[in-house]
Amino acid sequence: DQQVKQNSPSLSVQEGRISILNCDYTNSMFDYFLWYKKYPAEGPTFLISISSIKDKNEDGRFTVFLNKSAKHLSLHIVPSQPGDSAVYFCAARSSGNTPLVFGKGTRLSVIA
Amino acid sequence: DAGVIQSPRHEVTEMGQEVTLRCKPISGHNSLFWYRQTMMRGLELLIYFNNNVPIDDSGMPEDRFSAKMPNASFSTLKIQPSEPRDSAVYFCASSFPGRSGNQPQHFGDGTRLSIL
């Protein structure tokens, strides 16, 4: 039973446009949400996070939105660049230093 | 600063052989996690340690899998005997002690394991 779901396996976006990656979760105990980016033959790298006391967190071109009542979060990348092409993982945890539960990832392709 | 270091990067071996994957966490990190990535199941947690002590190994698929952390700077994941369905990418991650749930885990580059 998947607790974190990324329903779009892939997404293609033109360079300069907005990329929106979505993530849904089922466990209401999750309070922290993290996004990771993964290039081929490398490990996932941390991108941005948000806690449930916020509904938005921004870092440069990356913004994460959280809708706790809908158990939904999204990652916005604007403007998208070819170097953003990677697999993006959504992850969640309930508290502290507990393990992250990952979605299956969305492969983003930014086309020049 | 060195990140999480995993070895080997690639391992190809025959069914029935013993496989040992190694991980050196980031210095000062006190939590260590082993994940397995497959197309079907994505990134799934196998086991994690806090302060070298195994906390949750419920993700370890079978008794053929075992993990140890003899000290703060080294961990191994062993599969004996190996089977073709164990073929996957195995990641090790570590994290800094902290109460914040925003504390990220830092991943190594993984070991790609192929069992023939």
C-alpha cells in the first residue's frame, strides 16, 4: 500500500515554461515533506522541503505548495531549464529523524 | 566534504554467491539508511540504524539479507545466497542528528547489483 504517490511517471516541458510535479499522500501523520532530484547513475539529492505548519516554501526557481486537507503537494519549477531534466522524488515522514517514505518518482524532461 | 561513499559501484555475480555492499556515511551523521530501488517498487527502505543500533529492519525482504554497522563510519549490507530477483540499485543514506523533520537524508551514488 503506497503511502506516497506520484501518479505521473513522466512530464515534458519546454524550456522557460513552468514545470509542476504533483504528489499525494495517504498517511495523515506525515508532517514533513521533502523533494529530491536524481540524475542517472547518481544518488538522489535534496532539493527543498516543507513542514505542515506552512503551505508554501520557496527557494529560487523552486517552490513547494502543501494542501494538507487534500493531502497533496506540488513542486513548481519556473523557469524550467534543460539541466532540470531528472527524476524527481517526493518523500514524507512523520517526525524527527525517522526514515523517509518515497514516491516512485516523476521523470521530468525539459526540452530546449 | 566527502559525501556518502558506497562500494562497489557495480557488482555482477552469479546466483548463489554472497554479495557484500559497503557504505561510509558522512562524518558526524548518526543515522544510516539502506534503500533498494527497483522499477516495480521504487525506493524502498530496507533497514535503518541510529547510533549504530538497528532500529527497524522490517523492510529487509528475507533472511538472506543482513546488515551491520560495527562503528559510526561503516556499514555493510550482505545478501547470502543471492538470487536474480535481488538485482536492483542499492542506496545508502545518512543524516545529521536533529529533531527537525526537515532534516534531509544524504544519499550515496548507489551500487548497481546484477545477479545472473
